[in-house]
Amino acid sequence: MMLVVENLTKKFKKTMAVDRLCMEIPRGEIYGFVGANGAGKTTTMRIIAGLLAPTSGKVYIDGLNIFRDPLKVKGRIGYMPDFFGVYNDLKVSEYMEFYGGLQGIYGEKCRELTDSLLELVRLTHKRDAYVDTLSRGMKQRLCLARSLIHDPDFLILDEPASGLDPRARVEMKEILKELRTMGKTVLISSHILPELAELCTSIGIIDSGRLVASGSVAEITEKMYQSGLIKIKVAEKEEEAVKILMEMPEVGELSSVAGVIEIKVSGGEETSVRVLKTLVENEIPVVSFHPEECSLEAVFMSLTERSSENENNQ
Ligand SMILES: Nc1ncnc2c1ncn2[C@@H]1O[C@H](COP(=O)(O)OP(=O)(O)OP(=O)(O)O)[C@@H](O)[C@H]1O
Ligand SMILES: [Mg+2]
């Protein structure tokens, strides 16, 4: 395991920012850490990066206890914070040299690394520009480059794609894919689940400081099929189709407008199969049949709703 977190808790006065959080990330994973604003993502990541002391709990990176061996661990981690500071009169190359110096990397070696990292984040053309003149997306990529200067094998990236335009997001995704092929293990946060689903190998959902779900993207997606929406388009016989569907016990809410029928079903993929089979057997001319995708958001909403209900009940 690259990362093991056991019962991590962080209390700020009355706020439980992180609440007995447990998680594990195997080597080579791109782990998406999803949660709403204030869920505790940044706090957890800062603790893992060794920048914040927890109230209690344990964190191991590659088997090393980070509170016992902080120096050994620091060299293994690259941390990209969710903010970019102000750097008056510092050029991009100088910025990289500054952070290289902090990691004990100087001179020719540092210049070589800077060149290859700027290439990785597509900023070679801005080598001599002043940092403060870069666009937001460029600053984020520069921040990522700096977190890689000491060739860490575990990266902690706090919302690297937030505030980026669609094109910059795609570029950020490509960079992250490259990191994966380089064999890095990555913990990456976002409050947008579908954005991470495309990119990550596994996902953990955090709500009020607790991990409410985790698993491979396939497992989380499977959950979303437990109750889904199906859009069915028919060429004709709409009324007859509606009647047949209403009689099926798996079908909940139903609406139909201009040949498009939307139904809510309970059950997994077998239910979809049964619904389609029933329609076809009754000679309904089905034009298209769409179990709603991308409702990872819906899973996220239902998981986080459930846990806030629990909280209210306590
Ligand atoms: N230094 C601090 N002092 C007091 N409370 C804090 C501090 N840092 C975070 N908190 C609180 O801890 C909780 C979790 O905050 P955190 O920044 O970890 O959330 P987040 O998931 O990163 O949210 P976002 O998506 O907005 O970045 C919030 O209630 C926040 O107000
Ligand atoms: Mg945050």
C-alpha cells in the first residue's frame, strides 16, 4: 500500500473537519477524493502531506509512519496546494530553481529537471515569463511541475482542475495520465465526481470528514445502477408501452412526452434487460433505450444525503 490512513481525526475547536477517516491507496492508483465544499478534503490532504498535525489517528506512506519519520517521508511526497501564492519579480525558471533548492537540488541538475518538467506541463514557452503574468491555468500547471521537482512517487493534488476552462481541463487530464504511466501514485481531490471518474482508477467519497464510500470506479458505477433512470424512445404505440411499463413492479415513477418515456427503476442491470425484453416481446417499436449515464452525481448526492440524515438523527 502506498497510503494507509487509520482513524484520522482533526478537530478545529468545535468543527470536526476529519472524523475517524480510514482509507487505503495501493501503489500505482489514481485515487479520486470527492466531496462537497467543507467535507474535509484539504484538511485530510494537508495532514497526509505532513503540513498539519492531526488530533488523532495514523498515516503510513509506503509503510513509514509519517509522524515518526517525517523527513524520510517528505522526500517521497509531492504536494500541490489549492492556492497559488504571489511571487513578485520571479520568473518561471527561477521559481522552479527556488523550489528545487528547497529540496536540495541545485545547478545543472535543477536546470535539466526544470526543462523536462516544464515540457511535461506544457510551459516551455513561458520559461522566462514572470510567474505573476501567467494565467490561472498556467499557474496551476506550474504548481504541479514544482511539486514534481524531487521526483516523488506519491502525489497529493488538491483540486488541480478547479477553475480551468474545458480545454485546460483536458490538458490537465493528459498530464495526469502521463504521471500514471510514469508509475506515480496520485491522490487527487475534486468536488466534481464525473470529472474524476474518467481519470481515476478508484474513488473515495468524503462527507463531513468521513469516508462514506470507496472502491473502484466500476464498483461506484455499479452502485449508481442500483436505482436508475431509463429513457426510452418509441416510434409508435406510446400509450400501450406506458401501460405495459406501469404494470411492471420494478418501474417506479414514469413520465411520457412525445414518444419519449422516462422511467425510474429499482434494481441493477438485469432490470434494464427485463424492461427492454418485455417491450420488445409486446411488439413495441423501441427506437432507443438509454439507462441514464453520468448520474455519478446522483450517487454522490444520495450517499452524502444519507450521511447527513444520519447526523441529524444522532
Ligand atoms: N484552519 C482552520 N481553522 C478552523 N476550521 C477549519 C480550518 N481549516 C478547515 N476548517 C474547517 O474544516 C472543515 C473542512 O474544511 P476543508 O478545507 O478540509 O474542506 P474541503 O473539503 O477541502 O472543502 P473545499 O471543497 O471547499 O475545498 C470546514 O468546516 C472548515 O471550515
Ligand atoms: Mg479544499
